[in-house]
Amino acid sequence: MKLDVMTDFNTKKSRQPWVRGNISGFFTSLLTGKFNTGFVKHTALFGADYMRSDQRITSAFFGPPGTPSTNVYDLVHAPDFGAISDYSTAKTSWPWFGIYGQDQIELPYHVHLLAGLRYDTADNNSSVKSGINALERVYPSTTNDKISPRGGILWQPLPELSLYGSYTENFGASQGNFNATPLNPQTAEQWEVGSKTELFDGKLSATLAYYNLKKQNLRMQDSIGTVRAIGEAETRGLEFDLTGQILPGWQVIGAYSYMPYAKTLIDTPSAGTMGKRLHNTPENSGSLWTTYDFQDEALRGLKIGAGVQAIGTRYIGYTETMKTAGYATLNLMASQMWKVGSSRVTAQLNADNLLDKTYLGGIYSYGTALYGAPRTFIGSIKIEY
């Protein structure tokens, strides 16, 4: 029997224009062991993790009264935002603990089984203060827990071909309050079947999968700022991924997603959302990237690449009243790697949305849409010791 132990601890602090402070920490520890029971081979895994996120957000509301209504096809810009009319500060902390175990079983005839359980318990503590002299409103704390099973089967009839099926349940902590009542935690169940093939000594690999995903208690927000939970929503579709080496140094990576079904199944009848397509769920989306690492000795370490990302039409809001046009963006990259002693230094430049395409990126449940990033250049330097 062989045992391996791994422990990791990570903390992160981020600052964004609308966030005063966001501090998160993550701790994980796991134990793996390999053993045999007769002709059956086992790879067992047991682990635990703890995550805590503390967030403070200040939002300001401003604008002249009577600002004309607008939409994505008939933009009207107010000449002056006016003075700040109100603001609020919200504080939230999410401590989250989980333990899990699973066994990966290898049977004769290239059959593999996977079975596991995970237990999660999560708290939600939040408060909000609106205006200068307002009292802080502390919402009731919540504690939610759940046992989530997972399982799968994989069969490899040929060295180049694998067929698989899996079932997974998921759990998400409560986020938000409705009329001072905490929302129920989000849960999910997903079935997936697919196949994976590798050809030409692993130089070409492709995966095709069909999935069916159901989520309960999806967090939604309407146009007047009320947060609530949708009873159940379902998505299903196909995903295809392709990775290949055309020539030495020349790589191609492609992905395509087809989601013909993405609807609200259970919700408040008066909301008018049941049977309607979910917001921000394009029926078609995909990407194609190609990179080339120069093989000549004089250009050794130089890498260039180009890629296209495309998103189809999506509904704004979740009542099928308005669609936004699809879009495609062109992205480029170039990097140079040098060896400095025993270290490697890599300088990289990325050009995103090179053609400066104007498009709507984030689509929110209550009908608000944000423009995507314009032409952007990002440079980075990485040192590996």
C-alpha cells in the first residue's frame, strides 16, 4: 500500500473599483493511497478543505431624475450624471468547510469505476448600511450543509478510444437575502456521457460530451434590485474539444459548445419566466487558437499565436423580450523565453480584441448588460527558478 499526503494554504487580497476590500483564504489537505483487493486495483483519496471569504462593497447611486429610457439598439446618453443620491455598504463573510472521499477502481478488460462522497457546511453572515446616518442592518446568519455523491464509469475498448459516463451533485452556499430572509443554498445535479480519442501517438486528441445539468435556487435579481431564487433551471447540450499538433511546434486548440436547451423549469408564476430561456446562455459558442514555437536555433524560445472567440445571440434578462447580437473577437499573443543560469524568464504580450469590436459582454438576470473590453494590450514577465 502506498500513501501520499499533500497540504496547501493560500491567501489572496484583491482590490477593485467597486470593492473596498476582499480577502479570501483557502486551506486543503488530502491523503491518497493505492492498494489491491484480489484482481481489483484501488486508488483511494480522502481530503478536507476550508475556505473563507470576507468582502466589503460600497455602491453609489446617482443620476438626474427623468433620465430617458434606453436599450442596446437605441442608446440615449444622459448629459450629466448629477449628484450622488444614495449609497450603501454591504459586508459579507462566507466560511466554508468540506470533507470528501472517493475510490477509483480498476477492473479487468480496461473498465474503471469511480465512487465518492463529499460533505459541505457553509455559513453566510451579512449586513448592509444605506446612507450616512442609517443604522446597520444585520441579516440572520445561516448555516447550510449537504452530502453530495459522485460516480462514474470509463471503458477503454481500444488504446486510442475511451467511453465514459458520470453523475455529480454540487452544493453552493446561500448568497443574498429576500425580505430579510436568507436565500436557500444552490444545489445542482449533472449527468454526462462522452468519448475521448487520441491518435498519432497522442499528437491529436478530441473529446465529445453530452451533458444534462439542473440547478436549484439560482440567485436572480430583478429590475428593482430585489434578489430572489429561481426554483429550478435546466441546461443540456453538446461540447466538443480538439487539441492537435499539425507540425513540430505548431499547435491547434479548438472548442465548440451547442446548448439548444436552457430554460427555467420552476419559478414564481407571476414572474413570467417558466419555460423561458435563461439569460446569458448562447445556443452556439466556440473558440479556435493556434500557436507556433519556432524550432530554428536562432529563434529558439519565440512563440506566436492567434485566436478567435465567438459567442452567439443571448437573451437580456430572462423573459425572452430582447436579444443581443452575437460577436467574435480576434486575439494575438507573442512571447520570448530566455534561459538565465538555472532559471527561465518569459516575456509575453497579449493583444485582446485586436479589431476593437464593440460587443455586450456580461448579461445579467435583471436585464442590465455591460460592454465588453475594447482593444487591450497586456504585458507580463514570468520568472521560473
